[in-house]
Amino acid sequence: MIQVLAFVMTLFATTSGTAAKTSPNSGVVTLAASTKKNILELRVGGQRIRRYDVSVGKKGFPTPSGKFTVNHIVWNPSWVPPKETWAKGKKPTPPGSEKNPMKVVKIFFKEPDYYIHGTGDEAALGEAASHGCIRMSQRDAFALGRYLMDHGGAAHDDAWYANVFTKGKSADVRLTRYVTIVIGP
């Protein structure tokens, strides 16, 4: 937990206040993911403002294609293994645990099973490696989650984020302005 907290605190220095500098002043915020190219784009008013390398679902566990809505974000999430063969014998992990595969944030796009989240295996980014979710670097997942909250009607300051991670509990957030994500080849 202490290592996760230290990591999150370094993110404040690199993400706080940067959204306004890197994005157009107006327009609808959307996301677009390519399962063939293993990329995720953040767009404002149709203009790409950020491109991320991601991992999508591997063979047998495809990331769903289609148009979805992001309106639910969980910070410092716990992880409960799904009732799937690949998860047999895995143990639940609490928020902040180094062994938690969700890392710092879960950004749902097709509840309850599909979301964007951080990964501890950043070397696998750019290839199909997940069980259907979209994985990003922890730094990028944090920055994207914060950007979506800031522009989705649920903005919070650095103190709020620090409080979430220091208490060791999850924070469930609902966006008032939904974000569309389109996922395709």
C-alpha cells in the first residue's frame, strides 16, 4: 500500500493542471480504441489530444466491439476474481495492494465486466494480453481517469485523490456528462 501511495503522489506532479494545456477549449470528449493497433485515443471535439498504447483482449477473451458509454469510475479499486476458468485459485485483493491487477483506477465502459484499468505489466502494452479489458500504464490510466472526471462533471482537487489513496478505500464516482467510447478493429 505504501508503494502504491508513493506512486500516486508522484502522479500529482505530472498530471495536475495539465488537461487545460493539452486539450482544445471546447467540444465533446470521446474515446476511440483500436483492437488491431492496440491504441486508445482521447478526443475533444473530434480532435485527437492524446494517444495511448494499450493491451486489449487476447485470443479467446476479446475486448467487445461497439459504442459504449463511460459514466462510472472507481479509484483505488479492489479486485475480486471473476468466476472464470482463468481466475481459478486467484484471491481477492484489497484497494492499494501491490498484487491488485486493477492498480489505481477502473474506468467502466461495459459494466460490470469490461473497463479500462492500469497494469503492472507495462511491457505487454501494444499487444493483446488481457481477458477483455483495456489495460494502460498506471500513469496513463490515472491521467485519463482524472481528465474524464474533470470534463465529465465530477472534478476534484489533489487533496481528494490523496485522501482516497491514504485511506486505503475505494471511491466510486459517477459522471454527470457521459463519455462515449467506440471500440473497433
